[in-house]
Amino acid sequence: MLRLWALAERPPLAACVRRIHSSSKTFASSPASTSTTPESEPKWTPNSIRTGVIARKRGMTVLWTDQGARMPVTVLQANPARSLRVTANIKTKRRDHTEYHAVQVGATDRPAKTESKQMLGHFKKARVAPKRIVREFPVTPDAHVPVGTTLSAIHFVPGQYVDVVANGIGKGFAGGMKRWGFHGLAASHGVSISHRSSGSTGQHQDPGRVFPGKKMAGRLGGKRITTQNLAVVRIDTTLDLIFVRGAVPGFDDAHVLIRDAKKRMNALSSHNQAKGLYEKVLPTGVDDLPFPAGTTQLAKTLPSIIESPAYRTSPFIPQE
């Protein structure tokens, strides 16, 4: 049964300046803070925006549902070698006097001799090893994560939806037919060695130029791509693997950013909460989300493999 969330009011915004490691005092590692009761633990609300994680794309494979339906999935490894750590909590004040909150996450250890002195001091303050990639995820004020926390694949729950951000595969200089899907010229009579030409690109003396933004040959791929609303179908807590349904941009072993889907998770949850549709606050089968984040300590208390059941009608049963 889904939990009936109460409409939480956002706390008043206080004047502040940009701070790095602002949670170092609030989330100080002391014996008293480790023995917290379940009542004092923060809970996810429909207005909460959690941090994302940095993962490595390992490739694609196929899975079969409990009904026997085949589906393609992409395997993402969230925490190889236990290197996914929180390096900072950021809080800054915008010009319109609103606050910006973010969690900075680092992944993939690198040798200290290859890092700049400024970043070495930054990592030393966070008490983590130097990281090869550091990214910042905007969050709500209640979703800050203690600095130095090791994140895990259990940060995401099977059945929820995620957005995956990565740089697409670069394909080099491409013509108009490959880059924009142009039809090309005739392949039979009347065309002399211009079958894949883009054709005319402008007009006559007026305007006497090619308009900016004209679709022409040029460099294809290699740009930042966001694939939205991918379903999480399986979590491997032992190897920190996330199986998402569908394709993900980027080449194999590339770094990708995974976050809760902005449309089908964050926006839809707050919208259904405001309308009183409490049973639709979270996707079907999802009772709660790890908050403020899914850690390696939480992963040790869960089974090795967690899968999302298929809620669709079996495709092998004839409809009446």
C-alpha cells in the first residue's frame, strides 16, 4: 500500500552565501548522530528532489519478464570499486533572493599527481580520494547528503523512472542525407555524380545569402543528450548494476548521469499530491524512495537482486 503523503510546506528561505561542504557541521560524524531513531530520519516527500549518481555504461543486453516478454535493457554500473562519493553540499543565493541547493558527486578515482592543487585541497577537505569526474545535481533543501557518503545502485528503485544524460557518440563530418535525413537526388537518369548532394542551399540575388541555421553537411554527434523516462527494471546490489529499459546515449564504459525523471517522477508526484491522488504519487509498485540517498550501508541490508514485476497483460494470453 502506498504511503499517504502529507502536503509539506517548504521552509522559509534564509539569507546565505555560497558555501562548500555546508553539511559538514549539520551531518558531523559523531556517535550520537549514528544512533538515530527511525522517527528522526528524513523522509521523502512529493516535493523533494534527490541527488543523482554518476555511472558507467557497460553495454546492452536483454531480459525477460515473468510473463515471458523480451525487452532490451542497458546495464549501468553506479559504483565501480566503491568510488562514488559525495564531495560537497552547495548552497548559494541567487539574484532574486532565492536559494540554490545542490549536491556535488565525484566518481572514478585518479592518481593524485594528475590532479590540480586546487582540486586536491577540495578533495582533502571532503576526506575522499581524487576523482576523475565531478558533477553537481540540484536538490531541494531537505535532500542534502553528508559529505563523504558512498552512494550505491540502490539509490534507484525498480519500477521508477529515470533520466540519463551523456555525450552521444561522435560520427565525424557527415553529409546532409545522414545528418538530416535528406532524400537525395534521383538514383537513375538525369543526375551526374550528384546522387547524395544536398541540392540548393539558398535563393537568387535577393537575399543573396544563406540563412543562418540552414541544414547542411557538418559534424554529427558528440553532443550532450538526455534520454527521459527510462524505466528501472532491475537492481544488482552486489555489483551495483542498474538495468534500465531502452537505449542510453554514449559509448560503452562512458560516464553517464542518472537522476529521477523530471516529468514522470518529480513533476507528476507533486502534481498528484496537490490534486489529492495519493495512490498515484509514486509509480505502481513503488512504496518509497531512499532518502536522502541510497548508500552502501542500505545495500547490505537488501537482497542481491531486486526486480520490478510486470504489471502489463500477458501478450501470450488471447484477449476475449
